[in-house]
Amino acid sequence: MNFNSKVIHGGISEDEFTGAVNVPIYQTSTYHQKVLGGGPKWEYSRTGNPTRAALESLIADLEEGTAGFAFGSGMAGIHTVFATFEPGSHFIIGNDVYGGTFRLVNTVLKPAGYTFTEVDTADLAAVESAMQPNTRGVYLESPSNPLLHVSDIAAVAEVAHRYGAKLIVDNTFATPYNQNPLPLGADIVLHSATKYLNGHSDVVAGLVVVKTDEDAEKMGFFQNTIGGVLGPQDSFLVQRGIKTLGVRMRAHNENTHAVYEYLANNDKVAKIFYPGHPGTEDHEVAKKQMRGFGGMLSFELQPGLSAKTFVESTKLFALAESLGGIESLIEVPAVMTHGSIPREIRLQNGIADELIRISVGVEDIEDLLADLAQAFAKL
Ligand SMILES: *Cc1c(COP(=O)(O)O)cnc(C)c1O
């Protein structure tokens, strides 16, 4: 099946009990076991729930893995993935991963006995030289946030595997419409389904997909044991959101490319960060592993122009954190999403005070460009 059919008919797409074309919301915590010790399929909803199972099988299909797991948030999924590794394990982690992932690493995982080396995962030599005898995993986001740097997933997987480590990829920004890390060589792929997968800015959820039966069994055990599972109502909403992922992502990709072209021809713009930006290293790698360049783009204004004035002037682009919904959003990472990173480190990582990040929605492109134009006119 091709992508737009798969999002609708993949995984478990109808109710096995009634034939309803949507898997219903099985709002139940427990199940009537007709025979003592009979081992029914469903016994308790932390362990398994039919609505959640439908979503889990769908994301496994879309990411071409063996099993999917749904969590109450992206962070709950990420924490559970790390928990499957033994304390004392060392990880190499991208130096521009999501702020909440940094906080998890620094305030929860390091005190629990895990160790980390932060590197630019787009730099293969840097990844290889950070390898230690106890390195068990490499964790990266591609494209990354907010600078949209692209790591060569197949090449990093090759290095990781050579050292007996697993490659874990946060595929939130790309989505399975634009990129599939598992066939490229990654071992575990995860999502903040809060963003594009659900796509309507009305649910917080996380999804994890693994490649091997061994990892599937392990993840299932840890998901059930730690218990950060997604409820049936939200599982239903995320599955409903995913049904339109293909048409939404096509619109996100197209609109963002049009915004890129508009900004590239605007003399008030100094720099653009976008995987579809020709002439950059990121673009060369992106072309190899992505089918589209996604809905995120960051840019810097010419020195002296105020990012504050700009982001306060847009009307369709709402000044807000988060991303990946159908509506366009705009923000200043230094003040908002990345405000918790010390300024010195932030600047070192290339995130300027005046950097503007936009999540381009699926509104009509003429309206989005007109909104940007009137905001530029205020500068
Ligand atoms: C939002 C986000 C997360 C965290 O997900 P939540 O659903 O907010 O817990 C992780 N990774 C990336 C890239 C994100 O954008």
C-alpha cells in the first residue's frame, strides 16, 4: 500500500468486533475473563487496550517496524526508551535535541547513573570519536530543532552498529511521510505525536516503534511496568489525526517551500535554516534520506531589525510554542522554546537571540505570505 492508503487502512483500521470503520474508544480499565487463568487477549488497560493497540499497529506500519507503543506524551516515550538500557550505559546524544529531552538527560537520567556525550551528530567523525566501551546508544533528531540540521541516518547507524550501539531517532519533525529512519538503519524511532502525527494541537501523546522482536518484547515490558500509557480517548484522536497525515504533510511541505522562496528573496532576511535550502550540507543529506523537507523553517533578520516586532505583528502565524498543527505558529526560540538553555551554550550551538522559528500550517499560501509581508512592513 502507498502512504495515503496506509494511513487509512494500515494497522488495525476497523473494529474487529462490530466492523465499525473506526476503531471505537474502548473506555474500559479491565475485561471480563470468562475462564480462570484462560489467558484472554485483553486483561487490563495499562497492559493493553484495543483502541491503543489500533494506533500502535498503525504507527508500526507507517515506520516499517515490528511493533509500536503509545505513551501519554513524547517525553514519557523517550524516558521509557532510555529505561530499557541498563544504568551505567553511555549514550552519544545530538547537541541540539528538544529542550525537554535535555532536561530529562540532565535532571533524571544522569543522576540515575546513565552517562552522555553531546556531539553534533551531523559530524560523523565527532560521533565516532565519542564512542566508549560502554556506549549503548546514539540518540539524534533529524531535522533538528530549531536549526533544522540534518544528520546522515544511514551513516550514523553504520558507526553505531560497528561499536555495538543502537541508533535511536526522534522523527517528530520529519514524520513517516517525509522520512523512515528504520529502513535507513536506525533501531528505534520515536515521536512526539503531539505534533504532526495528531496534527490538530489538541492532544499530547508519544509513539515509539522498534525493529526487532527482542526490542518489541523489551519495550512492551517496560511500557507496562512503568505505565506511562496513552488513554483510549487520546489514542482514538491520534489515529484519527494520522488518517490525514499524507494530505496534511504534502500541504506543509508545499507551503513551507513557498515561504522559503519568499524569504530567500526578501532583503530584510539575513539567513535561512531549512533542509530544502540548496547549497547547504544539510540539503545534500536531506535529499538522500527525505521525501520532502517538512513544515519547519527558521530565519534571522538583518542586524538591527527586531524579531520581537516581527513576531508580535503576524496575525495568522500565532505567537506560540509547539509545532506541527494545521495552524501556522511563530516563535523566538531564545526567549521561548529554548529559553532554558544558558545563553552562552545557545549561542555556541548557533541559536542567535533574534532567530525566528516558524511552523508553517496548511492555510492558503497567499494568506500566509500576505501575513508575513505586512509583518515585514512593520520593521
Ligand atoms: C515536543 C517534542 C518532544 C516532546 O514531546 P511531548 O509530546 O511534548 O512530551 C520531543 N521531541 C521533539 C522533537 C519535540 O518537538
